[in-house]
Amino acid sequence: MSHADFAKNRRKLEKRMEEGTAAVLFAGKAPCKRGDEYYPFSPDRNFYYVTGVERENCVFLMTKIGGDVQETLFIPRDNGPLAKWVGANMTAEEATEISGISDIRWIDEFREELAQLLFRNPIHTMLLDLEHREWDDVPTPALLFAEEIRKRYPAMEILDAYPVFGDLRLLKEDWELERMRKAMDITRLGLESMMRHAKPDTMEYEMEAWFDLVLKQNGVRDKAFETIAAAGERGTILHYSQNNGLAKNGDLLLVDCGAQVDWYNGDITRTFPVNGKFTDRQKKIYEIVLAGQQKVIDAIRPGLPFARLNEILKEHYLEELKKIGLAETMADVAKYYYHGVSHYLGAETHDIGRYTERMLQPGMVLTVEPGLYIEEWAIGIRIEDDVLVTEDGCEVMTSAMIKTVEEIEAFMARED
């Protein structure tokens, strides 16, 4: 891909900005872990979406004044001798080559440059990404900056860019889909490696290591999220990630995992018997989940309410769980299924964008991940695929990953 793709994204943002608006986006900075050790840096995805820049401590500024749109990228200065320790900072020429933005300035001048801009121009609105999921979350650079603006410019209106980017990033460009397909395929290879090496009396973290090895062999810098490798009853814990239990003979192993390629993610879940053979009870529950997944996939098409996907699955579960004596009402279903069947997928595993009253559109990428979690039977099953909404239905982007009982048992019985 080229900087033209990021320039196209900036045009999308520009169209959503009113006259007299300044949009400010922060790349972020890796937090300190302890002492002089820092957590790995991962760029803010909205900042990356409009710049393509992967470096920390950068700021993107876009203004719309008198019909004229100006773009400026603020980056750290040359770090001199420190480059021998941590690598050289990005040059202005490199920043322009990556982003296509010609106006490159230094980050230590950002606030004074902004002050002069606001003084000389009729800017009355500031557009900032004010995403804030939990009350006690550490404030983001944008939230802290919003406090500064309110203090210094009390007449300035501050608008939230989060819903804007939720809309912009919802429909994927071809270059985004290409990255996601690669991430999904590497995820598949890692899962197949886990299935190939599965055996009773293996620790969950040993199974996870086979996945990690494949990712490293394929040049993956980071996982989409921490792998879930949950054996037996631990498979009924949705976000179990300790992966320090023993997978015993007769256990199912629920694996929820994803590779990340150039900041775009795959997300696949498979559940398989560590000894290579489903019991009759495991097979029965597995096939209920698999049939439910297929019903949801079959329903996906433009114009369908997003909320309808989960309703379809729960209706299926009520019908099937009645047959085996586990449910009589939807309240009973909720004992064994207690999450949504789908989320957006993209530059974040749970990609941004609100679901309320959302209709499916071509270009959306969704997960379809039904599950049943029966703690008293030590059975936790989830099956997850990644699906692209198309003009007339959908495409299962992860269809190469086996998932029927027969396919799994045949694969795990192979001698290679």
C-alpha cells in the first residue's frame, strides 16, 4: 500500500468536519512498565488510520477554515546519541514518504503552534477522540488534552471523534482486507499446529507455545489479543487467559486466538478434544453450536439489523436445548450462553463502532462466534469465524479452517 491510502482516509475525515474545526489525533506513547522498561508501543488506530505512521509521541492536526483544509504532522526531533540505544527517530522526509503529509513540524512546538493557529483563525470547534470505556481507565492523551483546551479556551466547543471514526473504519478498504486475510491465514496455521501437537496430559501453555511459534515463523510481531487455551471446565470461562492448567484425557480444549499483521487482526476460535476424539455428549453440544453458527452466517446480508444475529442464535439454542433437557425458556438459555454472537473486527479485535440500531452494510467484517458453556459437564465450546458482508450476502473469510467433528477428528488422527 502507499501513502495515497492514508490520504484517502484523511479525505473521509475532512468530509465529516464542519467549517471552523481543528481535529487533533495522538499516536500515543508506550507506558512505563518499571524502572527504565516500557511496554511495547502500539499506535492509536485512529491516528494510524489517517497517517500510516507507527511511531510514538506524534500528533496529527487537520484544520478546515474558509473551505481550505490544512494537514500537519508533528514528530519528535532527531534523538542524537540516544539513537545508539533505542534506534533513530523518524526524519521529516520519512514521515512525508509514509503519510503523504508535506507539512512536518516538531512535537515540542505543537502547543505553541496550535495557540498561534487558534488566535489567528476563526476556529470554534475541536475534534478529539474521547473514547472512554471504563470509569477508572487511565485517561488517554486526548482526554488529558481536552482538559487543557477547556481550561485555556473555555469558548471552544469540543466534539468527540470516536463515533466519526467508528463510522469511517466500519467499512473496510481492499488494503485493510488484504492485511486481515493474511492475519487470518496465519491464525489458521497456528491453530492447526496446536491441533497437530495436542495430546492428553499437556499443559495449556505448551499448546499455546505451538501457536506462538507459527506466528513468529511467519513474521508476526504481535498477537491480536492474549490467546485463550482453556481445557475442560476452564473452557466455560469466557476470557480465561492464565493457560496454566492441565489438559487431561477426555478434555476439550477451547482455543480463541488471533494473529496481527500490520496492525490488522484475525480472530478464530476452535474447540477440539485433546485426545483427538469427541465423546457422544461433546459431539452433541458441538453440533448444536455449529448449526447455530451456520444459521447466523446464512442470515448475514446488507440491511439486516445487527441485533438480529444474536436473536437468531438464541432462538436456535432454545429449540435445541429443549430437546436435551437443558432449557425450557430463554432464561434457561442464558445460563449456558451469556455473550453476543458477533463483534466488529479490523485494526482492533473488538473494532470500534457502536452496535445500537446498526444495519449490516457491505464492507463490514464481523465475527460469528456462538458458544455453549455447561460447567456441570465440564464442556465449554465456542466456534468463531470471520465474515465479510458482501453486496448480496457474506463471505466467510476463514473458511479454510476446518471445523466439523469429522474434519477435526480426521485431521488429528493424521500421522504427519
